[in-house]
Amino acid sequence: MRKEEICVMLGTAHLATTPGKRSPDGQFRECVYSREIVALVAEQLKAKGFRVLVDYEPLGPCAEMKAATAKAEQSKELTWRANWVNRNCQKYGTRKCLYVPIHVNAAGSGGQWLSAGGWCCYTSVGQTQGDKLADCLYQAAQVHLAGYKQLLEDGKKTGAYDGRQKYIRTDASDGDPDMEANFAVLAKTNCAAALTENLFQDNRSDVAYLSSVEGRAAIVAIHVDGITRYIEEVLL
């Protein structure tokens, strides 16, 4: 397999019409930040010679996603994304494809600032090819979040984070670090897929870091390096 045969699919987070999904003061919006990071990751991966596709770039819903309620709209949106991924798997070959939706976490519903922090990655339940992709992303996160690690530890002393927080959040119950959940974009897609949750949009310190030059560079580097590692070590 040649690297130009690989199809890297990047996923944007939610829509502008999805309730919540922003900081309590409304200044940080997950849908906007995700699309900005996705664009930067895509640019760098294309420069490496990979085929890169982005699932959905507009902030508003397309005709196929529109519904009478926000819940129904979100369900249609997730179905649209999963179907899009699977069409590309059929076109390029499932083994040659991978999918990484890029999100920002939240500890609450967006009404108040909270003290949770940290980076993590989700795969679907059980042992899948997505676990290998998640492993590569976790390895990259350990490298590129060294500065954030110190920020979080310092923040525990000031109350920005509670004492339980870790800069990288894991679930080792099944022998690997990734979290597991039946998210539609993971459970209903056919290729290796891993969804990243890049810190917390309802933590003041996390939002400041994500919005900084250093923070944005770190988040981009996690994805570029993690995806590249997966392609070079697992697919090629």
C-alpha cells in the first residue's frame, strides 16, 4: 500500500445549532474551534502526501440534517456523518481509511465554569482497529501536552482544577488507554475510527490554553503526529 492510497477522514464537531457545546461565557464555541483545528491538521497531512477529506465544514445543517427539534437534528447529523464515512470506505477501501472526529470535552451543560480538565480519546466498544489508532494518538498527546501537564498541576494549587484531574485521561480496564463509547460516528462507521476530546470548554484554564498559540499548535500536532504514526506503523 502506498501512502497516497490512504484516505484520512477528519470530523468536525457538531453544528452551530446544537444546544450547549460552548463555554459558559459563549466566547468559545466547539463547532468553530474544531473546524479551525481540522483545517490546520488537514493542511499538514496533505503536505505529507496523504489524501485528506473533511466530513462536514458548514456551521449550519444541510437539508438532510434539518429537523423539527434539536435532538432530531443531531441524530440526523450523526447519521449523515456515519454514512459519509462509509461511502468513502466503499470508494477507497475500508482498510485504507481512517476517521478522526476532533471535539472539545465538557463536564457540565455549559451553564457554569467547572474544574475538570485533560485530554482523552474514544473508540467504539470492544477490540477494534480503532484501538491502534487511539494508541498512536495517545502517544502523540504525551509528547505534545507536556506544557499543558505543568499548567494543570499548577492549576490544582489555585483551584482551576480539582485534585483528581490528570492531563491525559485514560481507561485501562481493557488493557489500553482509550475510553470506549457507542458514539454513532464510531459504532456505525466501518473503518478505524477514534474521536478525540481536546480538553474542556467549561474550564477557564483549558479554554485559555486551547485559544493560545501554544495550545492550538499542541492540539494540531497531536493529530498530525498520531495519525502519521498510525499510517506508517500499522497501514504501510
